[in-house]
Amino acid sequence: MDIDIDFADRKKILDLIKHIPAAIKENHTFKKHNTGVYCHSTPYNPLTGTASLEYKEAEDRGYFKIDFLNVNAYKDVRNEEHLIYLLNTEPLWDLLYEKEVCDQLFHVNGYHNLLAELKPNSIIQLAMVLAMIRPGKKHLIPICKNQGFDAIENEIWTKTDQAYFFKHAHGIAYASVIVVQLNLICEKISHEYS
């Protein structure tokens, strides 16, 4: 199981809870995982303070890692009501196709040409674009360009063992963050000109 929790500043929450940083194996050595922590008792290395099992092996043994992610997109969200408002407001989808705007956005910066070509206009379509830019689903880009999003909907979320791909939940979650960012950009511009 893979659980990610997004925070504007992950350090604030980690300072409040007891946790053990997960470990990742790299070149036959263990190092601290960038985002993963265990919030329950886990074997750990007292010298490094990190888990003594690599996170994949720990998962196989029943330990449960949670990824606490820093997502700067939330830094201008004032409160829960503001976040709900931003999520429920239909964004100006055409902004995705503008390089200056696109390059400010989570996960799609640098992809404004592809976004302009595919023209996603919903969270699900944007999630599909996010999935297609991952190695495991890049082969679907020409199909989507030629036949549209409907042509790939049966394959986009299927598991592949050949390369990294996005799960449906990740795609929807990250597309929702992008909608929040687009609406924050519009809100900021609106305040500058009012």
C-alpha cells in the first residue's frame, strides 16, 4: 500500500509526531528516504536514526510507511474552506497551455506544448496527461493526440511491470493540486487588478 500525505511544510507535522525515517538502499548502502516515515515502532539503526530495513523489505514484513510530502502549491491556501473553494471552482483550462503559467505548476512544468496539443479540460483528463508523461504510459501519447482521451481510458490506469506508471489515485490527486494552483494564480491576478 502506498499512502502519500501532502503538506505545505512537512517539517511542521514531523516536529509534532514521533516517527522513524524510512531507509532506501542505494549503491549497496542505506540512506534516509526522502519522504517516507514510520509512525509506529519499527526496527531502526541507533547510529543513523533511520529504519534498519530498506522500505521495500519493511513493507514485505508488514511495516507501514507513509510519505509526508512537501507540496509548495498549498503555501497560499489560507484554510480548509479556501482549499475546498479552490478545488470546486472550474479553472481556466486554457492557462495550462501558456508556458509562463504551466511552468509554475506541479508536475506539468515543461509540458505546456503537450498540454496545448491534448487540451485537457477536466481533472480526469489532466490526470491522464500526468499518467502519460510517466515512462510506463508514454506510448499512449500519440494515440491520445490522434484519437482523444476516450481512446486511452481503458489502458491508462492498468498496471505495468515494465516501467514506472501512475496509479489512478495519484493522477487524480495531483491533477487536483494543479487545479488548486491554477485557481490560486487566477485569484492572485484578480487581486492585483482590483
